[in-house]
Amino acid sequence: MKLYGAAYSRAGRCVWMLEEIGQPYEHVGTSPRGESRTPEMLKLNPNGHVPVLDDNGYIIWESLAINQYLAEKTGALWPAGVQAHGQVAQWSLWAMTEAESHLVTMLMNMMFLPEAQRNPAAVEQARTSLGTPMQVLDNHLANRAYLLGADFNVADLNVCSVLGLAALLQYDLSPYANVSAWVGRCMSRPAAQRYQQKAQEAMSKMG
């Protein structure tokens, strides 16, 4: 298997998943800033984005879909039963629709946009808006170690990888003790540690 996409981008969550699987893979650290729109990459993903997974000629893109595909194919972090599969999809989509947009707004205006283009009011609005989904997640985790119960699976990986931006942005998790503890459990996994190391190395090489 070959994964295209820099580890500091959304491809990082696929790096984490591949590390969990424990099978050999090739990682091509394609930058989302220009390199994903070369003619070669547009043949793999006409949207011009990473990550892209090439599994022996089978091409799939969108990070959370890649992870669900890898889980189902290998059985790694893949819970049993159609209802559990529905929950995996539910929580993965929830992370994208309810949480990630607020985190990306904060990220762009705190770190990536030129100073003159940053909007502090947008940051505060996003920070406030993020509180609602965070409370939903905190309530859900009140009586369970992981999203679907006692065991870590691909739903936890997907959602935690999205919320990992919160730590980068120094978002205060103290009002959400259940979320904070859950993030700690997820990120302490050896595969998560390896992914974080790869992401830090990739960030250090950014020009």
C-alpha cells in the first residue's frame, strides 16, 4: 500500500491507521500546498487533495473513508455488526461536520494565514461554537472508555485525529474531563505516538 500526503495534513490520520494495522506501507509525503495538484496527483485524486491511498491499484481518497476501508479490509479496529458499523460512520462524519470546521477556522487564523489576514473575532466565534459538539462528546463518554464501549476502534481514531487540532491550538479541554481523558487514552497508543513523531518531523521540514 502507498499513502500520499504529508503527515501534518489530514493524511496524518491515515498514517496513524496504517501504523495501527502494522502492515508494510510506503508513505509519500506529498504536501497539500501545491504538490497535491500536479498532473500525476490529479490522476489519483481529481479534487487535488491529499491523502490518497493506492492499495495495489485500488485508489481511494478522503481520509476518514480511507481509514474505514483499511479497518474493514484488515479487521483491525473494525467492530462487529452492522449497527457498530453505522456508529463508526456516524461518529466519523460527526467529527467532520460538527467539529473540524471550527478547528480549521482557528488554525488558519492563529497559525497559517498571513498576520494581516487573520481575524481574531473569527477565532473566538469558532472557539465558542466548538463548545457545543465538545459537550455532546463529553456527555457520550461519561460512562464508557471509548466511543462504542470498552474497546478502541477506528471511530475513536477518526474522531481523535480531528480533535487533535485542539491540542495544537491549546484549546482548553478542562471543562470536558471525559473528552480529555479519552484523548489521553487514544494518543498514548504506540501507533499514535509513531504518527505524532512523523507529523512533527514533517512540520519541522516545512519551509
